[in-house]
Amino acid sequence: MLYSNHVDSITAAGIILADVWNNKKIIAIDQLGDEFLDYVQDGQNIEVKEDGSVIVL
């Protein structure tokens, strides 16, 4: 999940509970900025590095 600003507390809780209840990891990266999310289109591939950086492929 990619967010332009800070992830809100309800969404953060859902991400944590998905891991606790269903053993499913959800990657969420926030503070990417509006320009980044305007650039990324549906269906594009992205790569998330270990340091949290996001690269559009």
C-alpha cells in the first residue's frame, strides 16, 4: 500500500491486525508525496527496497 502522506491510525491498525490474525504481511509505505502517486499508474510494476525506497519499473 502506497500513501502520499502519513498512514492514518485506522489503516495502520488494519495492517497490523492482518499480520496478527491472518499471518499476512502487508507492505505499507507512507510519505511518498502527491507527485509520486500522480506519476504511478495502475498496472505499473514497482520495486520496494529494504530501506523503504520505491522504484517504478
